Amino acid sequence: MTSRERLMAILNREKKVDRVAWSPLIDGYFMSSLPPGKDIIDIFREINANVMERNVYTWESTIEKLILPRRSDESSESYIGESYVGNGVSVSKEETTDEKGTLQTVKYKIPGYKLTGRFLFTKGSPYIPYPIEPLIKTIEDLEAYEYIKKKEKYIPNYSNFVEEDKRIGDTGIATDSGPESPIQQLVTVLIGVEKFYTIFFVDYLDKLISLMDVMHEKNLECYEIIANSPADVVIGYENTSTTLVSPEIYKRYSLPCINDYADILHERNKIYLTHRCGKLKNLLVFLREGRDDGITEISPAPTGDLNIWDAWEALPNKIVMGGIDPTFLTQWSPEQIKEYVRVILMNVRGGERLIIGTADATPKDAKIENLKAVGECIIEEGELT
């Protein structure tokens, strides 16, 4: 089978697959460690992996351009800042660079109010920023952000996806990315864990729910565009973990959103996967209830708390992907990596619904020989009969 045929057969839960698939999450983290101009497809080939390229977007936002990753050809030296107006909301971005990285200051201006956030791009994370100053710090900020979200519009942009998927060809697939559930956006970026739970969730729950409802409605609009796109596979980067949400909060605020997104995509025969790179063991009962087709970047200890074979057993209706912790790739030897892959193959009987991958993004300092070792072991021992 070609890599594309193999991946799509597994993702469509077909029984006839020649061997287990190997597709790590390779993005800006690892690519930033390589010489400029290195092609992501060539990296997948070098490590004997099936290409599943991430974040090949089919949509754009008139306002929230912050959520889109920086292009690989954008350097801090060439990018100074920009300003634009989206549906009556004035947005400006400025960047300064020092030894810590590139600090991006984002300002949203609406009648009578201005929101400001600061986000740090580091050498180790040139695509995904660290929130230094969250956008939402006060109840006034929260109300202003709800106003901004109501003004947001989504625009289809399918041409880049078509071109990249064609370029990948039989070596794999391109995947689109859908917005995550509102509570995840708020906890991880817009407010932060501490203030979300100790201030907003306690003192302003009604207003918080109002904002989450608006954010969810906007997400539904975005998923409608994605559902009509040429992308066959869509990933929602939930980053789910009980370090961020309790099981009850997940059930109340995350699960219904994920099911709504799945329903929209399934109406157009799309495959919907969710990226869950944290601690999941205490969420398994609710993950089973999710209508997403599968879970990616399942993490064993120390990053997470769930072995890939336990996830495969506990979630019989889902595709499972991941299993190789980032620390294994930086600290282990190739033979240790191969032995661990053998454990996975031994515990996942038959291999259906399984794509071996990395538990979260491949880190910048991952050893290329360890990535190659996974591919070599799967080619040698991952054949399915």
C-alpha cells in the first residue's frame, strides 16, 4: 500500500491494512532545528514515516489571525508588525526580539475599549507562542472579547490545501485544523488556568458561559467551512488533560462542543480527530462518549498517563495515535526505542485503528536516529496478516 492508502484505510477503519502506520507529529518545533529550506516531506521520508502534515488550513479569520501559526519562511528579522481592520475591530501586532525570543504584542481596539496581549515565540517554539500577558485579565476584558468574537467572520481558502495535498501525493495526506472548544482556548491562552478557575469561574460564571456560547457558535461557523473543504481529515487541537479540566468540567463544557463539531464534519463524510496530549486516564469514560473518530498524540508518562495499548483497549470505537513520548526521542537509544515499539505491537493485537506516532509534537532536540528507529522497526515487524 502507499502511505496515503495505508493512512486512509486505518482512518476509515478498514480491516485490510498491510502494516501498522508510523506518523509522528512534525511541525515547527522539530523543523526549527534543521537547516533553512529543509522540506517537511523529505523529513518524513528520511525516517520511513507516513506523511500526515498538520495545520494545512482551508480557512481564515478576519480577526483572530493570532491563532494561525507563523509561516516557516517568516523570520523575526523580516517581520516587524502589521495592522488591519476586521469587521470594525482594529488589530495591530508589534514584535521585538531579544535573547529570550520574539515578543509579539497584539492589540484589539473597539469603540471605547482596547485589549492587549503579549505572546513569546522562542527558538524552541517558533510557531506556538507562550502567553506572557493574557488578553483577558478583567471582567471588562471578557465583555470586550465577547464583542470582538461576535464581529468575527470566517473565510474559505481552499487553494493552498489543494496544492499541498497534491504535492504530498502518495506519500501521505495533508490535514486541516479546526478551532478547539472554547474552554480550552480560555484556559490555555486567553485567560490562563489560575485566573480562569479562581476568578472568572467562581465570580463571573454567567458572563463566562455567555462568552463560551458565542465562541462555540463562531466555531460552528468555521467547521461548516471546513466541512465543505477538500480536506478529508480534520484535527481539533484540544490539548486535553486533567491538569487543565476536571472530568466533570470536561463533560459539561468540552464534550458537547466536540460532539457538535464531529456532527458537522460527519455530515460531509470527514474524519475528525482530536489532539489530546495530556493526562487522560481519568477522562476515558467521557472520551468514549465523544463522537470524534479518534484521538491523536496519546501520551504515556512522563508527559501523560496513558499507554497507547491501554487507550486502544479502552476506546474500541476510536482510532488511536501516538504512544512515543517526546522524552524517549531525546533521551533513549535507538535500540530502546525499537524495544518499546515491539511492546506496542505486542499489546495491540492485529493493529487495526492504530497509528504509532509521537505523544505531542516531536521536540526540537529529538534524535533523528531515534525517529528512524521507529520506522525501521515497524517496517521489519509491523506487518499485519
